Amino acid sequence: MGATARASVHPWQFGLVVCAALTPLVPLIAWSGHGYFTITPGLVTAAVVAVPLLLHSRPSGFGWSIGFISALLVPWSILGAMGGMFLFFPSVLQLLLAAGADPRRRPIAAKVMAGAGFLLSAVLLALFVRDRVG
């Protein structure tokens, strides 16, 4: 009897989807108090971006939902730019990186994908803090 692999997404993948949903909310919430953007479309968009998290125990559904949401998020980010939805454009890249960041399938590529996705969140938040403080 062989050992069976756990049928769920890897924590790196889960973390990248969390980053994709939450990273744009930091500037969006901060700027909404100044009358720049309304917060409701941002919260709804973040909730849609977080949908793959509900499928963490089904890797095939996780991957399909990432592809579908990414395909919808690209035009939404562009069309909703005046409402602040351009902040979700990097989330498309993070979602796509999350789809491939499983070290059980591709150990080296997964490290690169996870590192790039987490680095993207760190850079975006650092740029926001720098502009906010400076």
C-alpha cells in the first residue's frame, strides 16, 4: 500500500490567493476615506478574487476558478479604473502564479512562482507606504 498525497492545494498557493485578494484593499480602503474611490466595488471584487480559497480541497476546481476569475479580472481592472479597480490588476498575475505554485508538482518552478507572487505584494505595499509617508 502506497502513501497517498493530500488532495488539496499547497499553502503557497493558498497564500498567493490571499495576497491577491487583500493587497489591493490596503490602498483602496486608505484612499476611500479621502473621497477618491467607493469601497463597495473593491470589497466585492476582493470577495470574487478570494473564491478559489473556498475550493482549497479540490485542486482541479481551484485551478479552473483561478483561470475564470483571472479572465474576468483583466477587463474589470481596465473598465473599472476610474473606480479604483486598477488596483486589482496585479492580482491577475498573483492568481496565475498561484495556479502553478505547487512544489509537489514542480519544485523549482513553484519556488520561483511563489517568491515572485509574494514579492509582488511586498513591493506594492512598500510603494504604497512610501507614497503615503513621503
